Amino acid sequence: MSKMRIPHPSVTGMAAGFTILNYLNDADGGYSNSVLNEVSRGDYQKAFKRLMSTSRALVKWPSGKKALGESIGIAVIGAGVRKVAGNPKLGFSNKLYFRI
């Protein structure tokens, strides 16, 4: 039986993903009509429609292209650091840490 291991997530990978998720949640910056706000109200149909419209905006609108570019930039920087520094660990101990 295999021993359960603690995952060691990539900080730059999470930052790149959260950049995209933040944009998909609400493309125009108004919290009142964000996807998460609609889900918390229980209006799943409206939340799904909002998610679909922000998904299209991610590729079509300049603000979406900017968020996509930032996300790719963060991922590229992380890959560069891993290549140069040999995948360094950021953390508290040998068992609990993050990777770049």
C-alpha cells in the first residue's frame, strides 16, 4: 500500500491559474454580478451564463487578452526560475513547502 504524500503546489502555477479564474469570475470588475455572487444567491443558470460570457470575453476583449497575457507571463517566469534555480522549495520544513 502506498504512503499518502502531501502535495507541493507550484506558486507561479497557482498565481497564473488564479489570474484566469479571477477574470472568469467577473470580467468587468463589478462584484454584484460576478459568477460567485450568483452562485451564492442560488441562481445557477445566471451564474453559468455569466461564466460563458466572461469565457468569450477572455479571448475577445482587450482586458481579457491582458489577463491571459499576464497569466502566461507568470507561468513563463516560473518556468525560467525553475530552469535556472533547479526547482527551489519555498516553505517551512522538508514536508510542508511550495515550489516555484
